[in-house]
Amino acid sequence: MFRLSKKEIFRGKCDFNAVHSKGRSFANHALVLLIVNDERYNGKVGFAAGKKLGGAVVRNRVKRLMREAYRLNKNSLRRDCGIILVGRKFLVTAKFQDAQKAFLDICKRAKLFKP
């Protein structure tokens, strides 16, 4: 029910580049959200954390926070678009509740919730 299957996650550089070039972006202090309305990417999600955030351990923690916030709320989100979440420096020291609040805020601004 709440699991993220491999079919739901963006894999490969070409998918990320397509969303970056075609998508709209929304940002707040913790996240950047990229959305693309393309049939090929419906219901897919990707998670990214740049090297500016720190080493591999830190980047993986940031991606885990974003993945968990998405996983817990994915059933209330629209499935007609592809999403990429990019972590910002705030998430390096953030608790999960802060990450989830930032995720819900940015989804609300991007109108990603089901009506």
C-alpha cells in the first residue's frame, strides 16, 4: 500500500534531464519540486541531493527524508504528473517532521493534492 515500487521511481539520467528541461519548478527553504505533465512519467518520482550538501552519508539521509515524506503522503497526491524532489541545505540538519512539513507546503503550492 505505502511501498514505493521500482516502477514508480525515476531511474537514469535521461529521465531526470527530461523533467529538468520540460518541467515547472517550485521551491521553498528545504526543497525544490520539479513537475512535468507528460504521460510517460505519470506517477513517477525521483529524489536528488547535490554534492554541495555533504558526503554520501549526508546525501543519502536527505534522500531518505524526502522519500519517507513522499511515501507517507503519496496516496493523497495526483498521479497525472512526474515529480522530482531536490533537497536543500536545510534538510541536512532537519528532523523528519520539518521535512514532511516542507514537503506538504510545497505540494500545496504546486497544487499536487487530489481535489
